[in-house]
Amino acid sequence: MPAKLTMPTLGLTNPRFRYRNASSTDISETFKRARRAMNKAKRDAETAQQALELEPRADTAAAVVVTMPRRARGAA
């Protein structure tokens, strides 16, 4: 399996690109920023969607399994 090619998110000519040399880079701040973004996305997803909880009905307590017809070979 070939390696996945990862491209930069900003190009060198993008005005938002700011060069930082290694001595002025704080990797712990980068991870903190990423964790904050992930937590915010998780909170947004939880508030945007409501959980659907289904209660089993008494008359359908046993599971009903229906077999599907076999598909012919070569069919898409």
C-alpha cells in the first residue's frame, strides 16, 4: 500500500501563512489548541443532534429476522 501524501493546509504564498522557527514553536500549545477544537466540535455535535432512544414494544418483544434474496453474481 503506497504512503498517503499529506499536503500543507496553507501554501507559502497564502497571506495567512506565518513562518515560525523551531525555537519559537511550542508544541504543547499546538496540542492544547487541537484539543480545544476537538472538544468544541464534540459539544456542537452533541447539542445539534438529539439522541433517539427506542423502547421495545411488548407485542414485538421477539426479534423478527427476514432473509434477503440472494443476488446474482456479477450484478452491481
